[in-house]
Amino acid sequence: MSERLLTSSDSTIQREFLLLAFVRYAEFQPLLFWGVLLMYLLTVLGNMTIILLVCQESSLHTPMYFFLCNLATQDIVYVSAIQPKLLSITLTGATSIGFPYCIIQMFLFVMCTDTDFFLLTSMAYDRYVAICISLRYSLIMNRIICTRLAVSCWLFAALNSFMYCWLVSGLSYCRSRAIKHFFCEVKAVLKLSCSDTSTINMILYIEGALGGLLPFLLILTSYIFIILTIVNMRSSVGRLKAFSSCSTHLTVVILFCGTVISLYMKPDTEYSEEQDKVLSLLYVAVVPMLNPIVYSMRNKEVLKSLKKHFANNI
């Protein structure tokens, strides 16, 4: 009934959408609520801890931790744009979301996803310079270059996201307003439009290759050179340290890039909508939660700074 009420004969009136989320699985709603709430709190707490540590500890004032701080900030914005609404839907059953809020959510989602890819690529480049051409590291990865890289990541992602939101907001929605997703994901919203969306879908596919697959290939290429350099190191201690610092980053890359690319590059099937929800939940909730855990538990410098911080405050 509520879905029919949202179907308007006037396609230019855009009032609200329905986020169906996981409402069809009523028996799992309590489990989903507490699971998402726990992941959200752990994500915010873990990433806030990393940001505070990087800001306070002078030993962490290096390019690698500068990009890690940006990644943590992006993760907080990422989960805060999506998970509170999912928690509200799961707890109250109120699935409606105003059209302007839907566009804002879409903007933050696309911007954070693009920023994540660009930041991970910048971090891979930082590790490549640090290991493969270490003698020129301080010259290449100076403060100005790092700042420009970070600003470029955020700026390009914001502009790209604005383009999508501008295109989507100009479409007509004369069909059902029920989004078969738990947030205003671009592909899910496009399915509701009665306008011609072929151009936007083509842009989405091309950008999926250029903005997702290309950075992923660049990251893998950099790690091929990194591994070759590490293997040729004479010092076993140096090899172990290099592998340790790079394995954490590569773990995050595989977790995030693998899920996002598989979602946007896989063909649509009869059950693709439910598969999309599960895959989206992985990189929208699980990966941001694992980022601070991976970087802190696998990084001796972060653990040392964390122990020092707690020791000074006890």
C-alpha cells in the first residue's frame, strides 16, 4: 500500500523514496540492528583513535600516517552517511527518505567510495617510493606533495559525485518509489526512473573501470615492484619490516576493492538485488570497521603509540 502511495502520475514531483533495506527478513531484524550498531560504533571509535594518535604523536607524522588519517576520516563520513538510516529502518520500520536527503546520501556515498580508491592508490605509491627508491623518499613524498595528493583525492571525488547527483536529480520518477536497497545507491535509484538512463549507466560502467579497476591495477603493479625489491634485500630484518608494513595496506585493498569492483562489474541476474545488498554491506559496514583493526594490530608503530598514550593517561 505504501509503495502505491509513492507512485505519482506527475513524474516531476519528487517527494520521497522508500528504502526497503532488509524488511522482508523480519525475523532477522533484531540481529541485524545489533550487528550494524556494533560495527558502526567500532568503526567510529577505531578510526577516531587513529586520527587522534596521528595528530598527537610526532613519530606518526609521516606521509603513510597522513594518508591513513585521511582514510580514517573518510571511513567515519562513509558509515555515518548510511548506517544510522539503516539502524532507524531496522528499529522503527520507517523506510521513507526525502528526495533531498536521498541525494545527499548518494553524494556522500559516491564521494567516499571514490576517495577511498584514490587514497589507497596514494598509499600504494607512498610504499613504492619508500621501498623501491628509498634514497629519494624525503624529496618525493614531501609535505607539499602529500597535501596536494590528499586534496586532489577529495576534490576529484567530490566533483565526480556532484556530477552523478546532478544527473540523477534531473530524472523523472513516475514508477514505484521503492528502492530495493538499504541506502540510495546509484544503480538502485536509476531502476526507478522512467527517463532514459542509458547515458548515466554507460558513464557508471566506464567510471567503474577507470575509477575502480584502474586504481586497483596501479596498486597491484606497485606491489609487484615492491615485492621484487623486498626479495632482493640482503637484510632479513629489512625484508620482514617491509613485508609487515605493506601487507596491512594490501589486505585493506583486497577487502575494499574486491567487493566494490565485483559489485559494479558483475552482470545483473535474477537474484542480483539481494546479492548487491550483501556485497554492499561488506564494504559499507565490514571493511570500514576492519580498517583501524588491520592498521593497528598489524602495525608496531601504531601499537607502540597507543600503549604510550594509555600509559600517560593512567
